Amino acid sequence: MDNTIDGRALFSVPEAASLLSCGQSTIRRMERDGRLRSVLIGADLRITAISILEILQQPETDQPATK
């Protein structure tokens, strides 16, 4: 499996929220509880593409609720 989305390995919180069709607070909660992996670049939190892809591959009932 390719570990990127459109050639990118990392996404900002707003970008991840858009990709997963949920709110930014949901992305931050998922990052805190370990469902999404992240890295800090300076003060900016970036979500890994691989963890976004893993969420997208889950059955729809397991995906985050929409905004």
C-alpha cells in the first residue's frame, strides 16, 4: 500500500478533517486517543497520511461522524 495521499505523507488538521468529512475537533480527539498518528513540525500538528488511509479503509460504521 502506498503511504501517501496525492503524493503527500502529512496533512494539517483542517486538511485531515476535510479528507475524513468530519470536524477539526474530531481530528484532534482521534489524534489524542491514538486513532490517528501525528507529528509536530514546530508548533504545527500534522496527521500522517497512512493513519488517514487506515480510517478510510474501515467499514463506514467505524468512521467518524460528520460535522
